[in-house]
Amino acid sequence: QVRLVESGGGLVQAGGSLRLSCAASGRTFSSSVMGWFRQAPGKEREFVAAIGGTGVTIYYTDSVKGRFTISRDNAKNTVYLQMNSLKPEDTAVYYCAAELETWAQRSSSKAWHYWGQGTQVTVSS
């Protein structure tokens, strides 16, 4: 069993920055692929970024490339999402995810085994 707890969400003006954190517990964190998804009101949960256990393999959805950075600290069992140049369309509940079936399935929420409770990010224009 894996427990994920997100933090760091909030209200920010367009162009601003936020850093989300996801603290994991329960299983060997360093071997787990970790990811971030987001869900805006009335929309499906959307893949944002994922990172492999060593931090070498990283993927982003196109809309956040160059603005968001995913990273991890295995000593702290924590994964981060640094979000810069935020836009109103980034407004959503952001979820941390763990234990991916295969890299090819990374964009599908069904391929991830564990989820956090989510943290709200609101970007005002």
C-alpha cells in the first residue's frame, strides 16, 4: 500500500509560480514511477508529468513543457512539480500518482495504482 499526500496548491496570479509536493509512504519509493495529473471542473483527469525512479526518465504533456519541472528526492520520499509562468488554463485540482503499469500508458489515469487526495491550484487572470 502507498499513501500519497500533496501540498503546495493555492491562488496565484497569471505569470506566477507554485511548487507542489507529494510525500509518499508505505513502499519502496525510489523504485516507483511517480506522476502528476490535473482535473479542471467538467473535464477529465489529464496527465501532466511523470518521472522514473532514478529521475532520469521524464515526460511532460505538451502544454506544460518549458514551464513545469518534475523532480524527486528519494531521500525524502517526495516528488515535486515546479510550475512557472502559470496561466489561467492551468487552474485545476492537481493529483499525485504512483506505480505506473508501463511508460506507454503514462497518460491514462487507469494505468496508475495509487493516488493522492489532490491540491487545488487557481490561477487568476
